[in-house]
Amino acid sequence: MADDLNLRVYRRAPDRYMLWSTRVSDALLDDLTREELVEWYLHKRPDGTRAEIEALVDAADERTAADGTETYEESPDWLAGN
């Protein structure tokens, strides 16, 4: 599901996120709250579901918790170009 979206979410700070497009290899949105990100996604993709974008945000939170970093710039995942 989430892999088909060509999107990835990175956590910028404890309550701020960035939406990355793997299709264009650039940030689409930066420095948003979780709710702002969800609302933008639902507005831009009326066929999308809240569960799709929530899964991406949850994955960003899980990666951050797993690698012990606070921002995407410090993340081994980000530094590896994934």
C-alpha cells in the first residue's frame, strides 16, 4: 500500500514532518504537523485514505525511535539515500 504512493515521511522534530517524493527525489512539504500532513494528503489525493498517510507518518516515527535520532538529517536511513 504505502510503497505504491512514491512518498516517504521523515520526522524533522518531535512534532514536525517532511513529505518526500521518491518520484521527484525532493521534498513536497516541509515542517508540518502530523494533522497538516494528513489534511494535505487527503485534499490532494481524494482517492487516498487516512490510513495510507497515517501509515507513512507512523513509519517515520518508528524509524526515528529505532535509530535513536531526533531529526531526519541525523537518520542513517536519510544519510544512506533511502
